[in-house]
Amino acid sequence: MPEGLGKTRSRHGGDVTWRMPGMDPLSRRAASNLVAVEMDLAGATAEGDTDRVRLLQTLLSSGGQILLYRPQLQHYAVLFGDMESAHHVAVMVPGVGDGTNLCDDWIPDARNLYEEAEATAVALWKGYDNPVDVLAAAEGSIECNEDLIAAGSDLTAFVSSLSLRPDQTLAVVAHSFGSIVTGAALADCGLQCTDVVVAGSPGMTVDDLRDLHLEQSHFFSEQAPGDVIAELGVFGTAPTSPTFGGTRMSTNAPDHPPVEAHSEYFEPGSEALENMADVVTGQYSAVVRHHSALPEIAGGLVAWLLRMPAVPIRMAGRRYRGPGYRVFANWCRLVDLGASETGNLVTEVLDESERALLWVAHRVGALPDNIPSAPDPGATDVDGDTGTN
């Protein structure tokens, strides 16, 4: 044990806390976890556990301070940047996953946001338990079950532990299931922040932004074209829906890296990441809003019409947990997924047809030169969003 340090065990059984007088709480926490990670790395190396070695080496080489380390629970938090000098702070809440996701996705994504947002410190926080099955977790989402409340409470406690100054802004940037945890924290656990950004969200446990106790001007959402997770619609109204409230941001623009999948929102140089950084740094006028094109509106209408027959049944069985509930729940999910996929297909077909017609019209001279030309219909489409202001 290092000289002058005392050792305690947390109630979760994962953190080793080293008491170091003369240090602020964040630095003390980071130093404690650093010691624990180095000890575990020595043990994993001796045991030849290559997966664990990779995880621990990633934590140590990330360039961030380790604020939370509970490997048995797959709970981690890493701070990038200097909290004292930062004008803005972002807490990134990722989706479900394990050590592999920490290495391959979460840490790179958090660093991308940190590098994009000026004068900002970014804290990656994944301090909640993974549900056994994301779809199964939806069964209790409307009632906001105990596990989700615990996750929201832990997120709220983590944010409070950062002890931000009144002159610092705080944005919570949540991806995938992380947005559900954030929704529970806002709706039921008293989470306070300046702004919220959700990307690829399957819902936030509520159907209206007002239930999150946020102003519309400080809530932002992103949904990439073809993001199946965001299309699930099983954790409440989709945050990108006009009926939910807030601002839906564009994810794709010409001459930017494309964002076409659930895992690509933090792609360096993408419009999705640029918009997030603008919100985090309070540059709201620079945010590029999403504007629905006719094919997307038509696809959304088709999906809505396909869901309509199931709405009365869903409402009637919302609180039902008796015999046959599992069949009922799975049927509702299939209806939602089928409606979403059909709507996406309609959007794609109409979009390609529109591009093909414009391309042909330009080639035969039926359109004047000042009307933008459509790309060759045989070329790869890298702009799934309009990206216009």
C-alpha cells in the first residue's frame, strides 16, 4: 500500500478508495481508481487474461482521469479535460455494453466529442447495470421500474459529485439506452442540467418533453436514417418526433462523413458530432436543424398508419401483466418494428425515385441549370439527411 494512504471498500464491492489528504474529491477519486487499475493490470497480465489486459491498458492510456471503476459491474467513468478551467462540461451516457464497447466505442466517442467541443471537459459515465435484454426492459419502462430508477439516481448522484461552478454549463449527451437512463434521471430523480442531447434514442420513458422538466429550447435529438434502434418506439414517444418537443438536429451534410448507422453519431467531422458540440458549447444559432423531405414524410405517414390499428389494443393492455402478456408484448413490438421498417422502405424507394427522376431530367435538359442536380442514381448515397438549414 502506498505510504500515507488508507484503504476502504465501497458498498458496490468494486471500487478501492485510497484516502489522500490535500486533494480535491475528483482528483482523490481518480488517484484511487488509478491505483486499483494498475493493481488489476498486474494481476491480469500474470493470469494471461488478454481481454482484461486490453481493457485496463485502454483505461490507462486513454489520457483521462478514471472517476469510476467497478469492473465486476461493468461500471466506468472517465474524465477528459480539466474540470477547473473548462467553461462547459458534458456528461456522455452511452448505451449498454461491456469492456469491449468501452475500448472500441465509448472512449473513442467521448474523446471525439472532447476534441470537437472547445473549452469543454467531457465525462464518460456508464455507471448503470445492463438490462438482460433491451426489448425485455421495455416491458416495465412506462412504470419506470426499480432498476431504471436506480440507474437514473446514480447518474444524478454522479453529476452532483462533479460540483460544477455556477458559471459552468452542463450538457448531458446520451446515446441509445443511455437516453432511457437519462430520461429516468430527469423525470424521476431530479437531474439538473443546462442542455440534453439524445442520439439514436428508442425513447426516454415519457411521451412528452414536459415530463422531463426541460425547456424545449434546451432539448436536442438526432436520428440517423435507417437507425433501427431509434425506430423501436418501445420506451415512449420517439424524442425526434415533432409531438415530443425540442429540436431535431440534422445528422448528415454534403462533404461530411456519413452517419448511417446506430453507432456512427460521434464520427469525427460528421454533422451529427458538430451539432452536438454546438449545443454543448452553447452555440445554439449554429445548430443545423433537420428538415424532412417529402419521401421521409411519406414514409413516416405509412409507418403511422400501420401502427394505428394496434394503438387501442396497446392502450387497453398498457397495465396488463396477466396470462398471455408476453405474447401481447411481442406482438406490439413486431407491429412497431414492421411499421418502422416498412416506412423506411417507402422512404428509400421514393428517395431513390426522386433522385433518378431529377438525374434524368437534368440529362435531357428538362430542368434549368440553376436547379441542383441529383447524383447519379447508380452512385453510393452518403447523405441520408437533407442537411439544409
